[in-house]
Amino acid sequence: MAADEIDTTRIEAAVFRRLRSHLVERRPDVQNIDLMILAGFCRNCLADWYREAAAEQGLAIDKDEARDIVYGGSFADWKGQHQREATPEQLAAFEASRHER
């Protein structure tokens, strides 16, 4: 791997860690459905992408392990502490955003 590829990988890894830290430490209140509406992805998507990237490197990580990494602990714990029931407005916005993509 060329030096610039190594630097790019390190930078991308640092960005991922910062995004994860931001979602875990600063904004655990942001609901996954709101992320899906606004950005088209959520914490679960990040965990899926993490698992898929690991598989591309020959590492087997299951869904729960990947979620533990992204959520900074168990998904069940995060859900119990932070996830609220989606409002009718959120559900409608989510459906509308799915049709736009």
C-alpha cells in the first residue's frame, strides 16, 4: 500500500471513530428514524457497513458484535435508554423519504 493510501485509510478510520463518538457520546438522543429521514442511514446501517467491511477483510463479525461497536455497548441497552416510539409524523416522513430515493 502506498503512503497516500495508508494516510487515507487512517484519516477515514479517524472520521468513522469521530462520527461514532459523536453519536454515542454527544447525540445519543438523535433517533435512528430521524437519521434515516434526513441522511438515508442510521446507526444500524453503520453497523451493517462495518460488518460488511470486516467480511471483505476476511473477518467474521456478527450483527450484534457490529452493533455493539457502533452503539458503544449493546443495542438493547441503547434502545432502552434512548429510543422512543416513532411518531406518526416521523413514520410519514420516513415513508416519504424512502419514495424519494
